[in-house]
Amino acid sequence: MTVLAPKTPKLAADGGIIKLAALAVGGQGGGVLTDWITDVAERNGYLAQSTSVAGVAQRTGATIYYVEMCRDTGRRPIFALSPAQGDVDILIAAELMEAGRAVMRGFVTPDRTTLIASSHRIAAVSEKIEPGDGRASSEKVRAAAEQASKRLVAFDMEKVAVDAGSVISSSLFGALAGSGALPFPRETYEETIRASGRGVKASLAAFAGAYERTRRLVEEGIQPDAAPAQSVKISSHGVTGPDRLIMGWQALRARVDAYPEAVRDMAGRGLQKVVDYQDLAYGAEYLDRVDQALKLDDVGREYALSIAAAKHVANAMCYDDMIRVADLKTRSTRDRRVRKEVGVKDGNILQVTEYFHPRIEEFCGTMPAALGSYIESRPKLAGWLDRRINHGRRVRTDSFAGFAALWFIGGLRRWRRKLLRHKVEAEHLERWYKQALDRVASDYALAVEIINCRRLIKGYSDTHVRAQSKFDRVLSGLPLLEGRPDAADWLRRLREAALKDEKGTMLDGALKTIATL
Amino acid sequence: MAERSFVKEVEKLRLSAGEEFSGEGILAITKALLQCGVGYVGGYQGAPISHLMDVLADAQDILGELGVHFEASASEATATAMLAASVHYPIRGAATFKSTVGTNVASDALANLASGGVTGGALIIVGEDYGEGSSIMQERSHAFAMKSQVWLLDPRPNLPCIVKAVEDGFELSEASNTPVMLQVRIRCCHVHGSFTAKDNKRPAMTVADALENPRRDTARIVLPPASFIHEKEKVAKRWPAAVDFIRSRKINEFFGPDMARVGIVCQGGMYNSVMRALERIGLADIYGETEVPIYVLNAVYPLIDDEFLSFCEGKDAVLVVEEGQPNYIEQAFGNMLHKAGRDTRVVGKEYLPVAGEYTGQVMLDGLTAFLRETAPQMLPVQIRAPNKQDDGNEVSNLAAIVPGRPPGFCTGCPERPIFAATKLVEQELGQHHIASDIGCHLFSIMPPFELGATTMGYGLGPASASAFNSPDAKRRSMSFVGDGGFWHNGLTSSIGNAVFNKNDGVIVIVDNYYSAATGGQDILSSRASNKTKSTKHPITEAVKGMGVKWVRHLERTYDVGKMRDTLREALTTEESGPKVIVASSECMLNRQRREKPLVANAIKGGERVVKPKFGVDEDICTGDHACMRLSGCPSLSVKSLDDPLRDDPVAHIDQTCVGCGNCGEVADAAVLCPSFYRADVVHNPGKWDQFLEKMRRKLIGFMQRRRESRRLTFADA
């Protein structure tokens, strides 16, 4: 083997090329950011070169921009046109998963890379189309980013930008300046923004917001996003209504307060949802059902059964019918929320159009049980009615006629218990709940999982039908599983498979697997 | 009007001698054309050369002053055929397009042009869309140069070098009576840099002069016996002339020491990456001083035998850095060495990947491996320690987490509802064979739609379904073609073919008023008035003119129900022959660019303006995401609720929503759910609006208070 002779350096040492890559989602303004970075470098007596790959990559896909810069010594350096693994000083990611992608591609290394990442998420199509929760784990990506980088600056820069009425390129630029990764003073960055000439005020505000937050982070080592997401504690304050109802409410609350600590929060939320959906009596009915679970429950198992029951019984009792939709859409709170979301300013008028597409099924569900069943059992009549009902309807809830129609349907609430849909739902609930509770003694964990299967039922119309069928298919696995020590685990797996795709292909596969057990 | 306005950049085209031009690579080429006294320019848009076309389109005034004719050609074949103006006349002409897709289309004209040869300089600027971010098949333009015997320049990727390559290209073309291709890679087209400008030159002979003084020479026309003479001319006269020019003008460059045991030969476009790799290894500095000799081929075809052979003198091994495959250059060099009886070893693809882009890491690995084997004494010790790979775990875990993010339809894209409707009709009638085409609409092959089986070329969607025409089948084929593809080639190759062969399939022409995927350039059917182009030619008229009997036109693609019904009718009608549906709505990206400032001004000016936006009632949404499986819109996403009762995230529409209407239409047509609402904000409402609003709010407020006073209301509900 050849002995390697030590090399005598006679070439100019690395003249200090700073390499910066920016990963963004198409449409985020990565081009503007790149131009700014080039400009601020040139302002500070650096030579800079930027490149990008435009084209279809701009259309909402992942894109990459690359800048190299070097102090101007009078000689032209040779800049590369794309980032190389392990050779990037600053990596800007305009979204958290893009930061993950940068780490994956080797552009973030612990020896040198300052990673500036906005921690917000833009879900990819693959994450959005799962019937369950298909989103990638932000925590894992963040942890990897922290490990892979020399320094990580991560917070929600999208929010900083939007709060300032600007776009993310401004706040990313601010974070870059604040990180001190480039040897340029703050003023020169701001001059660059001013020179760009468009939306300067908002851009500067977003820049400053991100700059200061990054400074704090760098100086004090505080991770602004580190605090865990806290959920709003439910309280009995903030309930308004006639005294008689308030008293009734407090009586129900008192029942919840007597529950074991672990169950209280979920049962309290469930109770509120159910009462809000129907009335106090319905709330009492709900608590009676939770009581059933509690009676069979076990402190040693941390009340898993009761908590699951408190959650899913509430959801099951608050099935999505026309009355609920109409009720929710005609509330004053809803009106306020839409105004806030849309950002209606004083002097402007808001017009709201709702999209409905009722079918004969919804119509019959809103009939008294006997009448509804009568129609449903006569296909010719049902078909005739369906041809009249089954059309898309656009209802203007800001107009009186549209609002009044929905207000009227919402008012059917008081007869809800007599309607066909209620009868169907109540029977379904009883069947499912009994199925679960009957198994508590023999297999506690399985009972909890049966309750959790309620998560599968969601959606309206065809989607609801499909969901019901998935629910039934998952529970059809029960006879095969019962008696097995890992029955609960299998049922959970079946449920998770059912949430993976629309048609339940994964579920069918999982069912085939358990058939072979 | 194109997606980007270049009014500012156009001014740079006026720079005169000595001034510094600073900007994108592709703009530098544009300026270089004017400095060379080009007489006419044509081309077809497409990344990465769209900006060249857009700048010239915005620079009509300057072109007019100089007497330069500019044309947005109907296709790359048209653009190349246009270079026929340089056959008999000493006029410099340039054509530009995306390669290799454009070169494929152009090759008929290119071969004819190359056969007869040219008098005036003819330059074809090909934007090489290869490697990361590419949207096309991965092939080399090199093969076209070889088969038609036109010369191929591949300059070092910086502005002064590509500007010089334009100048050299014209001269080389004239010196050898051969068209010249100038290849610029995608990153080079978009590189930001500067060069010292020269004055623009008025062409010595303009196209007007030529029109006034027509010439012809039978010997230059491709027909026997001239065509046989052309072939001999190519090898006997034009090739040697080109070699002489390239050698005498030192088009190719040598860097580094004269004496060394090893050397590197690279395409000009690869030079920066080679230097960076050498710098990282410790054998070069950032200013280009290198210890390894480098022979840079700024002209990659033809190759200069004696230049290469003298470079090899005294060397044990030479590495050829040649991106893409097959490795034509490496093969040619091997042949030269063999014929010359030399024992220098030529290597290339042994150390570098046979296929794929030569990225920084690939180059570093390849050069390191080459030097380790052929010249280990040159390498610094510390570099030789193998890279540690202890972060492998983290990274491999990430690969399972980080979702892919392929390009897709933009927010509010009018093509989305077309594919939502197609998905709905397939739910009713079953799956069909669907042929796709080139253009934004090809994103239909991705989730959530996953529609379309093949793509065979621009305007060839329906043509690629032409085999599926059988009286034995109950189902019809469906095919898509965009308006860009339709005018490029589709009218004859797809529609005409379907009429002539009595194809029974369904053809959907996606008309978004522009050649949208390439940057929103106008085409024949564009609705905008364009002062230098003739627009507003309806596609439906062209289709009928071709002889199609069954034509339906939808003027609003967002009407998902109507779209679905029309598709159903087309798939089930008794009528024979092609069923053509023209689905028209303006590209949202361009529409927003056009309307946004107008709307903002109107609001400022006190005009009544209604601005739509969509929203989701999160307490009505059940989180099944059925809507997203029919949309994929970036502004429609998932959101976690701060509610332990709810497991799955609900739908949410963010501030980027443009109110296109797809969400509501899909919810209605697919009978999904009542969660969506459209919120129209009326800016500067009139007196009547205000009166109505006051009355309505009074009444509605009364009803709401009445109900809410009789029930419990929860503040956080």
C-alpha cells in the first residue's frame, strides 16, 4: 500500500465562503428571501451568488435556494451552484418538515450548521388525506434537527410574519439577522428591506419581531416553543341562561365533581357538550351512562374505561344531524367567530353562504320516528321524495329567509328525541355500549378498545355510511379475538388500520390477518 | 402576459459598453444576443429559459429600435424552422427552448437546417432541465448535436463565460456554416451574477432587408442530389472549420500545472463543481488555483483530438467528468487514445455515477476515489479518514417521518375541480383508462387524485389514447390535454387524429387562458388583449373546424356538478366519434396577479367590492377529511382542536384562500358535509346594502337573543 505523504499547503486557505441554503415550500417567497440575502451580503462588501431551481418546483412542492458569499478581495472566487452535504453553514427552513428534509439530505451537520427553522407546519397532501390523523411527528423532527445542527433557532416564524401583516420571508430574514450567523449588522438588513420597496413597513415589523425573538433565544438560550401546549381548563364559569337552567346545570356539575379526579375533566367536557347539544335532561342521561362505566371501573386501571366512556358516549349522543348543524350555524357565537376568522372590518358587510345537500335519509331522520320509518320502508315513495329533496342548496344565513329556515330547523331540537334519527342512534349507542360494558369483567382492556372504536364514526351522508361500515367491520373481528390475551391490542390495530385510508383497504388486510390467527 | 413582469429587467438590456450588468444568467444571455447584432429571435417557453422569452416579450420597444424581430413560436419545431432565415442571408438568428423535450420536437427542423447549413450565425440556446427539480425525462442534448452534426457549447457556469459563449457561438456558426447549440443548465440559467456590458448592435442585415432582396441557392435545399453533397460537406469542410475555430480561438481552457501524473477533463458546465470538490479535498483554492490539471470543454462537440492528446501527455490517468449518459465524450476520448497508441488511461463512469446529477457530494466522492487510486501522494492525510456516519440513525428515522412534497395544484387552481369531478364520475362509472399530457394538469397523477396512466409528450395526451378505440369495449378512454399542448401540437396530432380515425374516446381540453406551467405566457386562445399578438381564438371553434361533432364548453370549471355531469354524458352518450369537453377557467396564479392590485385599488377608491373566502365550521366538521381527498388545495389543511373529546384534526382554511369555490362545490357535488361556508365581505357597501344589513341584523339578532335567553350558553362552546 502506498504511504501517504503529508501535503504541504501552498494554496490560499478556504477564503471564507459562507454557504447558505434555504428550503421552502413553493409559494412561500423563497425567491424574495434569496434576493434579500444576496443584497445584504453585497451591501457589506461581500461577493454573492444565488441560484434556485424554478419551474414546476414552484407549484407548492419543496424547493431549494442556495447562496454563496465571500468577502470581496478583488479576485473572483468560484462559487458552486448547489449545496453539498456536510458543507452548509446556514440552513434556513421555512417550514418544520423542510428542516427535516434538510437534515435528511445531509445539509445540516453538527460541526458547522446554524439551522434557522420556522416550527410551523404546512401539511403535505399525504398527511391531509388520511381519514384519521396522518400528520408527521413534529417532535421527532425537531429533536433530530436539534441533534443534527450546531445551533438551532426554531419558532413559529409564520405567525410572527402574519401578526405583522407580512409574509414569512421577512421573519426568516429577521431570524437570520438575529442569529448572528452572518457578520452583518442589523441596519444593513433593514436597508435591504427598505430598498426592496414593497410592503416595507410590514416587512420591517415582521423582521424586528423575529430578530428580537431570536436575539433572546441566542442570548438566553430560551426555546420559545418549548412550553407544552396547554389545554384550556374547563370551568363552570361562563355559563349563561335562565336561573332555573343554571341551577339544573350546577346540580349536574356537582355529580361530575363527585367523580374520581381522573374522570372529572373528560366527564365535565362531555357533559357540557351534551347539554349544549340538547338539554339538561340529556345531560343527566349522559351522566347515568358514565355512571354505568364507573361502577364497573377500577382505580388500579386509572379509570381508563370511564374516561373513554365519558369521551365517546358524549360524542355518540351528540350525533351530527340536521338540527345540530342548523343550530350551530344560527348561533350568535358562530357569527362572531366567522367575522373574526374572515377579518371583517367596521363598515364592511359580511354575507355568508352555506352549502347543504340534503338527501331522503336526512329528511326521514328529521321526521317523527313512525313517519320516517314508514317512508323509508316504501322505496317508491322514498325515491319520489328523494328526487325532490336531493339537490345542492345554497343558503344565505345573513339573509332573513335563509337564517329563518335554519333557525326553524335548529328549533326542532326540542322534539329531537321523538325523531327517527334519534331512535336509530340511541339503539346503536346502546348496542355498542352494552357490547363494551359486558366485556369489562372478562377483558377490561378489550372493553376500553371497543369504546374507543366510536372514533371511527364520523362524517355525513356517504362518508357517514362508510364510517359506519368500517365500525361494523372492525367490531366484526371481535368473535375472532375474544379470549386472546392480546385481543385489545388487535382491536386497536384494526381501528388504526381503518383510519388509514378511505375505503378501508388496510382494514380488510388486517382483518384477513386476524382470520389466520 | 407572463407570470412575472420584466419591465425592470428590460432596462438592463439598454446598458452600454463598460457598464455592469447584474442579474440572472438567462437575462445575461438575452443581453448578449443584442450585443451580437442578432437579427431575429424565436423560441418556445419552458423552464429554465422561460425568462428569456418573457424578457424579450416585454422588450418589444428595444427590439423595435434595433430592428430585431422577435417571435413567441408555436413550438420548438417552429422556432428552429425559423432559423431558415439564416440559410441564405447573413443574418444572425437565435432560437431557444427547454431541452431535451424541446429538442425532441425541434429535431425535424434541426436536421434539415443542419443539412443545408447556414450563412448567418444560427444559435440554438437549450435550457437543460436535468437533475433536481426537473420536470422531464432525463436525457442528453448531446445526442442531437452528434446525430445532426451541429456544434454544442457547454460554457462554465458564470455570467462572463456564458455571454462569451453566445459571441463565440455566432462566430463559430458562421465560420463553419453550421448551427450551434448553446447548452445552459437549470441552475446556471437562474444564477445571479454580473458581467461588463457592451453596446447593443443593430444587425448588419435585418429581416426587412432580406425580405426586400430575396435570395435562393438550390445547393442549400435538402433534396437530392444536394443532400448527398451536404453530408460530405459536413465532414470535409464544416467539421475541420469548426475544429480550427475552436482550437485557434481557445474556446476550451486549461487550468493548473502543466506537469502532473493525473488530470481531469470536464464539461464547462461541470467546472464549478469540480473546483469545489478539489477545494474541499485540499487541492485547489476558491479562486481556481489547482494542483490537478484541468481541461475544460466549453465546446463539447466536436472534440479537438490534438488538444486532448497533448493534455494526456505524461499523464497516467485522466478522469472525464461527464454528466448524464451515455458517456459519449469518454468514449470518444478512449477512441482517440487507442488510435494514437497512447497508454494514458481514460476513466470516468468508474468513479462517477453512470446516471444522475453530479451534485456536490457525488463529485467529492468521485474525485476523491479517483485521486486515491491514481495519485494518493497528492492527497492530504487528514482528508483520508473515512467520513463518520454516526448520525445515520437520526437520518434514517427521519426518512420515515418527513412526508414527500411533490409539486401540485396551486391554491384556487381551476384544474382541481376538473379532477374532483373526474374522481366523482369514476366513483359512479368505474375506473377508466386515462391518458395525461404535459402541463400543470399532469399533477392529477399525484395524490389526492391519482388519475392518469401515461404522459407521452406535449399535446399528445389524446394521441396516446388512440389505441384504446375498440367496438368490443363498453368503456371509453379519457384523455387530457392543456391549452398550451393543444396549440403546440394537440390540434393536429391529437384532435385531428381522433376525428380521422373515428376515435370514440373522451378528450378534455383544460383551458386556463395561458401556457400556465411555463410561466403564464399568452397563446392563441388567451383571453387577454396582447398588443403584439393575436389572441382570443376559441378552442371550441378550432375543434369544430377539425371536424369534431360532440363538443361541450364549460366556462366555469369550478362547477363540479356540471363538470361531472358533462363527463358522465361524454362517457355514456350514444354518439360516435371523439367527445371533446373544453373546460375553461383562468389560471388562479395569473388571475390573482392581475386582479389583486385592481381589487386593492378599487377598495381604496371607495368602490363596492365583494371579496370571497371560504371557511369551515370546526364544530360541524367531523375530521374525516373526505373534502381533502377531493382537493389537495394548499389553503385547505388540517388543524388540531384544543378539545380532548376530539381525536382527529378538523379541516381548516387558512388566510391564503382565494375563494375559488371548489370546497363548497365539492361538498355539494360529492354530498360531503355542511361544514363549509363562503364568506363574502362587501367592501364599501352602498346605501341599499347598509339598509338591508341593518334590518337583517336587527331581525336575526332578535331571534338569536330570543333562543339564547332560553337555553344555556357556554362561553367556550
